[in-house]
Amino acid sequence: MDKVDYHTTQNKEINLINANYQNFAFQRHYHLDFHIGLITHGEQKFYHQGQSHQVGPGQMVIMPPDELHDGYSKSDSGYQVKVFSIDPKWLSDLADLKRSGDILSFNQLVVQDPRVFAPLVHLHNSLALHNLPQLTKDCLPYEGLSQLFERYGSIEQKNCIPLGNQSVATLKEFLMENLDQPVRLEQLSELCQLSPTQFQRHFKAKVGLTPYAWLSRLRLEQGMRLLKAGVCGTEVALQIGFYDQAHFSKAFKSTYGVPPSQIS
């Protein structure tokens, strides 16, 4: 039976997922944050950048923002995973980036390292507790995630993906500012100085999704952020461009496996 719990922490830039997935399968999607998934039981399969991967107990998946992937259980018995959802800006501060355009990355997608895995499981469990001193909760993420970065992190220049005379990053910024608006294809193509046909073709070739599917996911990802920040479901639906809360709730549950009311 599928069971998913989402938890916010004292640090608004770090959120937790504790899940047992049996039947639920993630379609191709991306995240706005880094997702670090710790497989504790069972086995998960996922597809990423043209390759199929399989992970089991004691392994972790470090999924960067904006990268397409899916996810499902290898067997009928399902798998259990603990996930850190971390704002890229927080990890960038941890890495102490010096140059403009530098970004934090990791040199492995799948990591098997008991010296890192066990402390991260402990960190995940600790951050979910409510009876720890405030300063302890503030400091724990830096201690636990610093070790992961020191062993597997790296710093590289941000890769700009061109789209006409703009970039995918510029387009993302435009859409984030207009999620509550009925965005038209002509708007996006004009922004990039491409014809609508050219825009659709180039966008899917570079991003891997249609513009509509990409925007739909962007809206839901922002919706998740707002829910974690304590914004009520009705207001979230309006802020990200859904007709009403019912349509938002249906799309959200289909995407994340739980209704918006279960995000806390």
C-alpha cells in the first residue's frame, strides 16, 4: 500500500519525504529543488538521460533540479525511501560559491557509501522530530550534508540552454512570474523570436517535454513550495493558475500521490 508523508523542517529550504511506494509510479517529471533519495527497503527503477537505473537498500539517488526522470518499484512488494528536498540556493551557500555563474553539482547520480548513507538517514529521522533544541535543528543539516558535498560534490559553470534568442532559464523566470496567467504559445515564441512551430519543436528537443507539460509541472512544483510555506490550498490554486481548488487537488494528487491537504 502506498504511503507518503511530507514534512517541513525548521529550515524552510529543506523539506522531507518519507514514503512507501508500491503501486504509485512517477511519470517523467522534474523538480525545482535537489532531491536526495535514500532507499531503505526494496528496489526502485528510474530512467534518466537515456539510461535505466536500479537502486536498492543502502543506495542514494542525487537528482539535480530541472532534470527529467521517472520512478517506480521494481517488484510488487514496493520500496521505501527517505528524501531530502533542498533549495539549490541553500546548497550553493553550503558550497561557498565564489564566481558568478558557478553552480553546485554532484559527480555521481547513484551513490553507495555507508559512511554517508547512515548519517543521512539519522539526519532525516532527527529533522522529523519535534523535541530537539532549536539550535540543534539549525546546525544538523550543515553537519550531515557537508559530508555528502565533500565526498561527491563539485563546482561547475552553469550550462545555458539556448532557445531562440533567449534561454530555457530566461523562459522559466518569465513563467514563474506569470503562473497565474493564461500563457499563450505566441507569447513564448515571440519572447524567443521563433515561430510557434519552431518554438514547440526546439523546446521539446532541448527540454524533453512539450511546453504545456513543462509549464504544468512548473505550476505544481511551485504549488508544492507554497503549500509547504503554509499557504492554503485555495490560494495556492489561484496563485499558480488553476481554475479552482478541485482541479488543482486532482492534478496534485495524480502527480505526487497525495492530496494537497496532506502537505504540512
